[in-house]
Amino acid sequence: MNLVTGGAGHLGNVLVRELVAQGEHVRVLILPGEDTRSLKGLPVEVVLGDVLDRTSLDRAMAGVEVVFHMAAIVSITEDKIDLLQEVNVEGTRNVIEAAKKAGVRQLVYTSSIHALERPPMGVPITEALAFDPNNPAGPYDRTKAQASLLVKLAAEEGLDTRIICPTGVIGPHDYRRSEMGELILTFIKKPINFLVKGAFDFVDVRDVAKGEILARDHGKSGETYILGGERIELKLLHTLVEKVTGKKKPVITFPLPIALIVTPIANLYYKITKKKPIFTRYSLETIVSNSEISSDKAKKELGYKPIALAKSVADTVSWWIENLGITRKTLRL
């Protein structure tokens, strides 16, 4: 039996789909009242609970062999620091303790590429870098790093673990409109797109889901695996979206200093309109920072084989066009 926390989120529901497709039994931990449309029609066992509630975790882990811990708060802003700390760090601590108590065979933790140290340009980002709990980039990075260190400690204490660090995840079944999904959606919907010159590594959600299972089956305890795709300039990503939609749209590119001046105004707009932020100081600094990311370890040790980014973008755009009406914005994954 596999337990997936955060299983109704973007990566979570795609992992569930992949496990089910492989004929495996899946139990999903769902928050009371949580929107589960992403799991509609899937033959899974749903258990109500919360990573902050140890009693519910004990119930959810009864008879479970492998826990895929994905429940987290993803944020590209500086607010909700307390919530990030509570869910991402203390929630992970609770999952580890509950897994030990239940005699779970293995814990696969989904961290983030941003939990690792951010080296200067020219230095490849690999698993050799340490998790940085003091990362100045933002509270999301710090809390994911802190949680990753808890998982590493659990491995040292005897729990069989793997840590997965995805890059920028895109792909279909994005019912909650993830941060990367919102970026693609903006390219689709807006008549004019405003960009900053920069790039990042984007990976298909289906590849990450398969990589999680590969890590479970072929990875080594205590190890970290980066699951990336392809690095691409944002303007070229915009072009890939245009090719799928068949609609050419003008792009205005801002220099970073100007974009940083405009960012506070944009953040105020997001708050007033209650729209999900896309361009914040954190996101801007991310796309202009080092994004030379290597997935060689996962390819060599796990047999990880990501699909071409052009294919991923095409599938993502097609899914958005067909399913936009049944998606919604949310915070909790």
C-alpha cells in the first residue's frame, strides 16, 4: 500500500495516476473539505487527515509500506511565513514520526530544487550541494531545506528515505493552478505578455511522478535525486506556447532593475484582485539566477528519462485549453 500526502495537488494527483496505472494500491491523505476533483474516477482510498494532526497520520499509515510525502505550502511571496514553517517543517516532522511508529518501510519526500544552496553562475547545481536552511532567497526555500534535513536525519537514524528535488514543474492535470501553471496560462490568455530576460529549468509533472517511483524502486536510502527537464529562456518558452495556440502575441521584456521597481506595485495588484502572484521579487531573482541544473545522477542511477520540453509544453497548453473551466486557484497542495 502506498500513501500519498498532498495527493490532490498537481504532482500528487499525477503520481496517484501513475501508481494506479501500474496496478498499485493507493491511499490518499486529504484535508477535510478539500477539493478532490483531481482524483475523480480514480480507484483510490481516501483518508481524511492533516499532516499537522498526528492522530490522523497514525490512521492513514496503518498497513502502509511506502509514504510519498508531498503535502506542502508553495509560496513565491514573503508572507505566510508561519504557515510555511508549520506545514512544511513541522508537518514533515510529524510524517517522519508517524512513519516510524507505523513501521513504514520507506519514505519518499518531495523537496525542491530551491531547497539546495544557490551557487554562483558557472557552477552546476547537483546533489553535491547542501540543503540550505538559511537561504536568503525566501521562506519557501528555507522551510523546504529544513524539512529535507529532517528527512536526512531520519535516514541516519534508520528510516529508509529518498529525497526528490524537482525543478519547475509544468504539465497536465493542474487543477489547482500551480505557480508554473499560472505562468503558462498567462502566456495563453493575456493579449500582451511582460517578461524579464531570464531562464529556468522546466520539467514535466509526469516525468517527476515516474521519477518518484523510480527513486522508490531503484534509489538508495538517504540519497537525494534532482529531477529536471530542460533549461529554456522565458521568451523561447513563450514561443513554444504560441506554436501550440497558433496565436502570436507581443512580448515586452523589462530589464531586471526596472522589474524590481515595478514588483511592489504588482504585489499590491495581486492582493487587491486576489489573484495568484506570478512575478514577485522571489520569482524574478530565480529566473535570473543560476539555473544550470543537472539530473545526471537520476538518469544514471534510476533510469530517469524526461521527455522533450516542446512535447511537455504542447501537452500542457492543450490540457489548459480543454480544462480551464474546471480549474481553480488554491494555496495548499
